[in-house]
Amino acid sequence: MERKLKIHAPRVKKIRWGVAGCGGFAENSFLPTLQQLKRSRLVSVYSHDLNRAENLAGKFGAEKGYDDFSEFLKSDFDALYIGSVNADHHWQTIEAAKAGKHIHCEKPLALNSKQAEDMVKVCEKNKVFLSVNYTHRFHPLVSKAREFIIDGMIGRIVNINASFNIDYAPCNNYRFQKEKSGGGALRDLGTHMLDMLRYFGGTITDINGFIDNVIYTSEVDDFASGLVKFKKSGYGYFNVSYNVKEPLNRIEILGYKGTLVLENIIGSHQKAGKLIIKINGQKQFAFRKKSNKLLFALRHLQKSYLENTPPENSGKDGLENMKLMEELEKKCR
């Protein structure tokens, strides 16, 4: 009798996730996007509100919801997404790192650079990865623009302009409570734009600018702008705000030999992103692509965890951006 050959395929490892913090972004963006990854699954959810944790756990197929962080960390997951209020990032990261969990933390990384430095060190000591949710750098057109810069297509960078403006009137959200958020538009949106400036222009050696309340009065700023000096090239400028009803958000990268313009990527979810390329002596052309930046970011993290390689958007990026924001705040007092 002919015997059938049995082939046992190796078991495909899945990254098991825990989520701490059940705000609107976690429910409406992070968790739905996580469900699109074939090699990741949600295991546990934590919130200070047990009903909220259990509701999100049931909605997204997690095994259990918790309101006790220590018990939550005992559940069987590999990586933790921290989407809690900024004031909780530090202690939750410290405890999670000691429990051996990889950590993907919302921006800004912490309330101050001392906390951020603690977080980086404890993750290194416990041999776990720490990353920050800087999603813009993972848009395919942003990656393409950086390739053009690295390849020398636009020559040495002269100046980079980056803007991220929204209309966000003061309310009872924690972002308007300085003790919980650390600050307003600069901490919330400016950290993204500083990350973009560093992603394209490299190390920043100096920063100056303004922080103000132009339209709305609250505990935190509704406007910030900054001028930076790059170590190996020219300059960069960013402005962020909570006070513009019809914003025009874009990134312009001016080089000696050409210019790159990125549109519909910052603060836009519905329109296709656009990369315009203008090279001296050549015809202008453009790429268009509609893309879920968060999906690309989470795919990168999944690959990082599965292959045990450091993620690109590291905790050190969050620390460096925090130091720059503090330097600007110090100069604006």
C-alpha cells in the first residue's frame, strides 16, 4: 500500500498584543488597523475604567479586559501599545519593560526628557524594543521623498518647511490639562513635525521660535513655530496649531538642485497623498498614492518583533524630539 507523505509546516508565530489606554484613537484607528495584520492578534486590554476595557476587548476579540495594570501585564502578550494619557506613558513603560514586553508608545514619548531617558534605558536594560507612534514617516511617498534626498537628486538641502494645523477648541480632553499632557499644539503636533524635519534633514543642532495662544485660551498653547539648524545641511521650519479651520498642511523640501513637495499626508485621511518632484532642467512630475500610514507602521513593527531587529521609529527618536521641544519651550519663556 502506498504511504502518503505527511509534511508538517512550521508553526507561524503571531505577535500577541496588549493595549493600554482606550481612547478614540485606540478604538477608531489602532485596533481596527491591527486587525488587518495576519501575524498579529489582540490578547488583552487595559483601562482605568473596567467597563471600557471589557467593551473594547469584546469588540476586537481580545481574551480579557483589565483595570489592574499588574494583572494586565501577567496576561500572555508580546508587545504593548500605550495609548494612555501622556502622564501615564512613563510608569506604564517602566513596568511593561520589566515584564519583558516590547513597547509601542504614543507621542509625545513622555512629559519630559528625564522621563523619556528613563524609558529608553529601562527598555535597553530589559532587552525589549521601545518605539514611538510616528506614523508619517511610514507613508510610501514620504519614504520615496527620503530616497530622493539620500540619492542626491535634489542636492544639498537648503530648507525644509513642515506644517500641521487643525482646529481643536479647548474641551475636557486631557490634552488641555497641562499636568496630564505636558503641553498643547507643540507637544501633540509639533513632535510629529520635528520627527519629519529630522527624518529628512538629519541631526538638529539648534532651535528657536515661538509658542503662543493666538485664538484659544487654555492651560496649553494653541500655536507653535520653530526654526532649526541641521548639522549637515541648511535649515528647517515648522508650524503647528489648534486654531485653523481651513488648514493647508504640507511639507516642502528645497534643495540646491530641486524641490520636493508632499501634500495630503499631514492631517489628511481621505485624500490620496501627493509627491511633487521638481528637478532643475527636467519636467515636473508627481506620484499619487492613498495609503494607511498606521498600517505600514504596524507592519514594520510586526516584522521587527518577528525578526528581533530594532524598529526604525525608536524611543531614542522620541527622546531627541522631546529635548528639542523642551529647548524651544525654555527659549520662549
